[in-house]
Amino acid sequence: MDAHDSVTELIGNTPLLRLRTSGEGREAAVYGKLEYLSVGGSVKDRIGLRMIEQAEREGLLKPGGTVVEASSGNTGVGLALVAATKGYRIVTVLSDRTSSEKVAALRAFGAEVVLKPAGVPRHHPEHPLGTAARIAGEIPGGWLAGQYDNPANPEAHYLTTGPEIWRQTGGRITHLVSCIGTGGTISGTGRYLKEVSGGAVRVIGADPASSVYSGGDGRPYFVEAAGHWRHPETVEDLWPQSYHQDVVDRVVPVADRDSLLTIRRLAREQGLLVGGSSGTAVAAARQVAAEAGPEAVVVVILPDSGRQYLTKYFDDGWLLRLGFLDGDAAGVRVDDAVAAAAREQPLPYLNGRTTVADALAALRERCAGGAPAVLPAGPCPVGPRRRPTAPELAGSVALDELTAAVESGRAAPGDPVGDHLAAPLPRFGSGEPAEAALAELTGRGLDTAVVLHDGHAIALIGPADLRGCLAAERPQ
């Protein structure tokens, strides 16, 4: 009988699939390693099993114990399915930006889920990593998996993923492309392939463009389970010990738009429903393939399934609101209401460290110029040369409300204005219909909204801007 005794026997051994490219024979062959076909749905099944078994061997996890981990979701699921077979309790700490599908999957496996804010520096007590460490220390028999610094993470890929790829390609692989998150996948797989090939295989990391791995400034991005985000108030930026930089030959930055539109094309053109980090990796792999030439063999790791992101990356409304879709080219879009001059200027923005007195001065100056006396705001500065991303727009500050707070004694002139933020301004994607945006603003009695393009705030608009744009498009 061809059968298995445990679900853990179904981890790994995922297939390779040749991806269609548009190189007309001038590009290298690109093969996707379909990790989402592992039993738990992602590449993280491998490290879930390895980390737990290693902890058992070292006496760190004992019968009746509790597995605790901070995760973007996939490692949590990998640990949860292994814990279920071994009778362990599991607690996973996730950021509040984790997709709802991942949260639901973890709960289905019996995991206890703790949600913590994503936009806090690593030293903050509410950060998911610190929270997980605290919970593990408080629970008798608790064990912190610690995927970011656990040697069993890259070791799992050195022992399984690397050998599988070498065997499946008959030793013909010339380039490995993988996203970098904890760094375990690319480090372990890459090290094995370099060793077995005598150093011939080149290892290329794929990374969100703003991630610090590829030289970005660390601002938030929209692809889950990839890259390294750095809060502006981070005291010490610690990179995962699971990431071995010496293994990686090059890191390719990929814009969020390219990542997200790539996975939508993979689903509709090649029948592959994969997650956002797969889009990042495939976009980078296609660049590598174009450079490597037709004799090369590129293997790209596709870490997880798109089923975990149906309410995000595959939801037109979600993408449209963030400005990742261009909308109806025949109609009048929100983007058409953004004045050309506004596109060239930094978005007016108050950071939370600004004093109330300085914020009032900025708002009065804005009001004197005829603009609505309200500004978007966030907890930290974003720098003078770039536009804040949607996650950085934590709130807003209005002149009348802040003045009333000072006069009533609820706010002092020297207070950080971040302590007195109102709700965030409404947001519209650049490709949304202008008429619908106008109806929403007037229906809610609001006079200012933020326009987003590719997830970045590019301008402020009001009903007058939208009416003017719509009037100009109507026949006279």
C-alpha cells in the first residue's frame, strides 16, 4: 500500500514547473519550485518540522510543552501542523497586517493567535518578536521557536530544499532565485547548491524595493513574508542570524506593483495561484533569466499559495484603493484631479514628533493659503524627499480640533502632536472613478482626502478638485 503514517511525511518534495516567459528563446529557462504544494501550504513547513524536532533532541521542548512563535503566518502554520501531530499547544503572535486567511488557517489548526501592531519599533514592548519571547517565558514548558535566529531554519533547507532542486534539475541549475525574509530558505538552499556545484551556482535574492536587504530605506511595503522593514525609531537594526549574506551573490529590488501584478498574471495566464512574495521572486527571476542567456537554468522558489491573500492581492477593490490598479482608462479617474504642480511637491505631512505649537502654525499657514486646514499625520518622520506609504498615515490633524484641545487644556503647546491625532483622512486610489470619490466625500461631509498611487500618498484633494475635473470632461 502506498500510504503515509504521518502528515509530516508529506512535507517538502515539491515539484518543479517550467514557467512560460516572453523571451522567444533568448532567455534562460525558468523553473518554479512549487512550495505551496507542501502539505501545510508553504515553504515554512520544512522549518516547522526541523525546528521542533531539533528542540526535542536538545530537550528544549518536552511532552505537554507549548510552542510559541512570532510569524507572518506561514511559519506559524508549519509549526501548528507539526504540533498537532505531536500533541503540543501552540501560540502564534502575528502583526495586525497579516491577511485574514492566515489568521483563520492558524485557528483552524488549533493555534492560539495573538495580534500585535505592525507599526512599532523592534524594542517596543508590543512588537510581535518581543511579545512572543515574553509569552514563551511566562508559560511553563514554553519554547520559543525563534525562526529568525534558529540554526535549524537554514539547516532545514540545506538538508531538503537544496538536494531536491539539484536532483530535479539533474545538476543543471545555474541560478537560484529566492525572496529573503528570515533568510533561512535562501541561505540553506543556496549553501547546499554552491557546495555541490563547486561554487558554480549563483544565488540571487529577491526583495521588496524599500526593504533594507536590497538597500532600501526600510519603509513599509505591501508584500507579506518578504524583506526587512525598519521602523524609523528602531534603536538597533538587527538582521536575522538565519540570513547568511555570504551565500548571496546579489539582491534584486522589486517594486510592490511589479510583485502584485506578476502574481495576478501567473494566476490568469499560467494557472498558478501564488502569494505576493512569489511575485517578487518571479519578477526578479525573469530579470536574471534575461541577463543569463538561453543556456542557463534558473530555479525560483514560490513560497506559498495565493489562497491566503484572496482578500488582498487578488481583490480588485483592495488594489484599486491603494492605487495599484489603473482603473477604467475611458472614465475620469481620481488621478485626473491631481494638479500637475502637486505631483512634483512633497505631500504636506505632519510627523508625530512635531510640537502642537508648530503643528498649529503649519495649519494656520495652510489655511491662509486657501487650503483646508487639515493634514495627514503619522507617528514618525518620513523624510523630506519621499512620500509616506499608506501604513504611515496613522491619523490626521485639523486646525479647529487642535485649537480647541489647547484652549480646553487637553493639549499643551509643547506636546508631541502625535499624542493628539484624529482619525486618518479618507483615501482614494489614483485609478478610482472621480465621480465615486466625489460622492463618497460629499456623502460623508468631508473636504480633504489622500490620493494613493502604488501604495504611496501623492496628493491631497477635495470635492472642488473632483468637481472641476469632472466638469472639464463634460461636453459644453
